[in-house]
Amino acid sequence: MNKVLIECDTLIDEYELSRENIIKQLKTIKIEKDQDFVIAYDKDFRCTLVGEMSKNNNSIVLTNIIKADDFREMDNSDLFQFIREQGD
């Protein structure tokens, strides 16, 4: 199967992502024909890759990259407090 990155070249450059890493990651996931997908970019979990299986040539089309608007690093105690606050 031919893996293709299209419609996202400017976003890949803007977020300084690696095309090679994206292609490796896409090769490891199973996507059914005519199926959309959303996955976290494995080298920078602050990015989400959005795409679909191309209908005509069995290739993967990367259609969008979503960068997290808000990111906070937390240690385990911060995470515990955050989860507790969500329950209130």
C-alpha cells in the first residue's frame, strides 16, 4: 500500500514534525478502506493527526494536524489533584 501525505505539508513544516516519523506511524496502524482516523503523533503527543483512507488508490491521506491549545506538564501529584478537581 502506498502511503501518502497530502493537504498538510504547510502544517508539517509549521509544527516541525518529521515526515519520516509520520509515515512510519501510519504504516503501523490498521485502517480499513473508506475509514477516517484520528491518532496522536507519537513523537510529540501535543499533536493529533487526522486523515482518511483514499477511496481510489488505497493510500492514506493526512488531512489535518491539530496542535493542542493548552498543554501543562504535570507530575503524579499534579495529575492526582487535577483528576480530583474534575470530579467536583
